[in-house]
Amino acid sequence: MPKSGVSRAISRLEKTLAIRLFQRTTREVSLAAAGEALRELPPLPVNLFKLA
């Protein structure tokens, strides 16, 4: 998947969840607090993301 596709998918996920997962600046991208919390959770089956 191209970078632009990944970026759009993440943006849709953030909009669906109504949370910001990443802090973005013109120079870097880092995990926001919600992204850090999500990272700590056990992985979910990919099929769950297709439901959103």
C-alpha cells in the first residue's frame, strides 16, 4: 500500500474513533497519547478493522 493510502486509512480511523492517534508537524509524526494507549493493547484480528 502506498504511503498516501496508509495516511488516508489512518485519517479515516481517527475520524471514526473521534480521537487523534498521531501528532503531526511539517517535520515529523509521533504517537499522541491515544496512540500510545492503543499500542499497549493486544493486537486485534485485521477483520475487525474492515467492519469500520
